[in-house]
Amino acid sequence: MNNKSHPSAASRTLRFGGIGWILLLLGVMIVAVLARHLPRLIRAIELTESGGPTEANLNGFTLDPILIDREELGWFSAADEVHPIDTPQLITVEETLKLGHRFLVDTSIVIGVVIGGQARAYPERVVQVHEVVNDTVGGVAIAIVHQPLIGLSAVFRRPLDGSLPVLLGNSGLVVDSCPLLHDRLGANRRSEETLWSPLRAEAVAGVGVKEGKTLELVPHRRISWRNWREEHPEGRVLAMEASHKSLYRKEPFNTYRFRGAPRFPVSPLPDETSSRALFARMLVVPLGDRTLRVCLDEVIPIAATGGVWQPTDFPGIKLVTDAASGTAYASGPEGELLPAIEAYWFACFAHRDGGRATGQ
């Protein structure tokens, strides 16, 4: 006689119902994600099927002349779908501190700029949502750029349209995973606009190429919020945009950085035998006809007492590091802050002459 008990029909229904609810919830989440990304997915498929970018799917930009291989262009979004900030809302250090951990903590990284005695801090958690902040500091029209896809942080003087500085924006196009910027002259003047590579700091397509235009770098520092406010207690801080507050609470690129693989095709990539991680952070410092390229992840841990490291082949140049925040900046012979670009190793390798780095 078999005395094994069997689950009742009611319990079987309950268990099935529990699994069913989980599956239903997963289905709803998948549908929501697809609904959000379906337009971009369809556009990407269209580009693939068409054999790459064409005049019809380049967001209306003119690629004549062009300095890069047009077949390497990738489509990421519609132009300015990633909304830049054009009218920055600024708050005081005291107002920022009152917001507490809802906004910044001591270890939060900001992009610090000082021009004409005016000090500004642009929190990376805000800038990464918009990628471009157009501002005027000390009478100088600048663009603060932070691109999470390649870990790029840079500040540029905005180019001119006649005598007026243009507003820079996100073109929606990428090359070697680097998002290209564009002059925002208006839809009716799209053919007059220039595509800029922030990593190369130069025009790569359009009118600017004909004129050999480059982007002028402005000195800046990636620095912890605590250190910046101690140095500039009277400075101003970029506030959160009310329309994007929900996005600032997220850290959407943590998984991307953890995976350590570029989102878009990149060529060339460093040799697979290299011990340097693709997402290692590089500091690129233009110095006349030479360029200092330093891997911060390698140099910061070995910096001398006081956090100073000096490259032997660049006399007078110092790298001032802060191990606590993992940040660094380059200073010149007179102690002046030098303009620089920070980006991931894979991007520097592809864009900067094979990415030769001091200490490599």
C-alpha cells in the first residue's frame, strides 16, 4: 500500500499560480524594456541591413569632406536625443550641502573649472546623463563633455558661428565607440554643421574639416566633491535638472564598466596579451608637438609621497594624484594646470596613434 502523500489540487494550483505570477511579471518587464528600446533596435537593424551608414540614415549630417572611414560610423540615437544642458542652473556650496546624500557625497566626482576667478563644479552624475553642458565661465563660452561610453572627460572652448559661440550637442553618431559632437545651428542649417571628435579634439566631418578646425581644450580637474568645495567654498555647482531627476538616481553604466567590453565596434584594439585593461583610465596631455599619455590606474598607486609623479621624458611636467578619489591632473613648470583629456585605454589606443603611453 502506498502511503506517500500527494499535494492537493489546491496546493498544486497555488504553486502554479505563484510561478505564473513570476513569469507574468518577467513578461511585463521584458515588454517594457523592448518598448523603450525598440525604435533604436529597429534603426540599428536597418543600418546593418543597408550595409552601414548612408545619407538617408546619418541624422541629416553632411559627411563631405570626412577624415574618418565612413564605414566605421555607427548610429546610436537621433541627434540630441541625449539632451545637452544649455542654460545651467547653478547653486552655492551651502545649498549643495543642504541636499546631502540626495545629491553629492564627499567622494562624488565633479569636473572643476576655474576661469577669470569664477569656479564651477559640474557633478559627473549630472553631466553623464546629458553628456554636454554648454556654459559661460569668466566670459569664456565652454562645453563640459563627459561620455560614459569611452570614459571621456574634457572641457572645450566652444567654436564660433561667425562671431557667436555655438551650442554643442550629441550627433547620435559614434566612431570606435566615441560619440561625435555637432554644432547645433538648427535643422535648416544641418548641412553647414561640423561633426567633432572630442577625443581627437578636431573636426572629423563637414564644414569644419575644410577649414582645418580643432577644439581648444580648457584646463579642468576631475576632483572629489570634498576637495573641490574645500578649495572653492565660494564656487558654484551645476544643479540637477528637474526634468531628469529620476535619471540622476541611477548608475546605468556600472554594468557596462564591469563587463569591460566596448558597446560599439572598435578598431584597432590593444593586443589581447596586454596586461592593461581595456577600461583602464588614461590621461592625455597635449604638449606642443608632443603628447603625454599616462595610465592613471598604473601611476596613481606608485606616485611618490605627496602624490606627485614626474615622467622622466617630459621635464618640468608633474602629475598630481589623489589616491583616495583615484583622480589626477597634470601641471606645468610654473605649477599651472594643463589642459587634458581623460578616457579609457581602448578609446585612446584606437584614436591616438596606437595609444602610446608613458611607462608602457
